[in-house]
Amino acid sequence: MKRILLPFSFLFLLVVSGCNSFSTPEISENEAKAILLKEHTKNIDNVEIISISHRGKEYIV
């Protein structure tokens, strides 16, 4: 039983630690805000950002 448990525990730790790298966004929060303001101020004069968060490698504004 210990022969099976140790390799599977090690494999589980590798998978979990490898998945953490996907949560880092490619651009900063300030860059995301600047892109949003630049794109939306063309059509709308007043743009207000209520909230910003990231999920995976993208920001949700």
C-alpha cells in the first residue's frame, strides 16, 4: 500500500504546483485599466471602472 501511496502523493503535488503558474496574468492591473480606458473613451466620454479582478491569465473588469 505504501508503495502505491508515495508515488501518487508525489504526482498529486506535482500537478497541483504546476497548476499555480496559470493564475499569473500576462499584463499588470494598471496596464489592463489603461487598455480599457483607451478603448472605451473613444465612444463614451466618461468611463468608470467599478472593479477589476483576474481569473486565470485574464482580467475581469
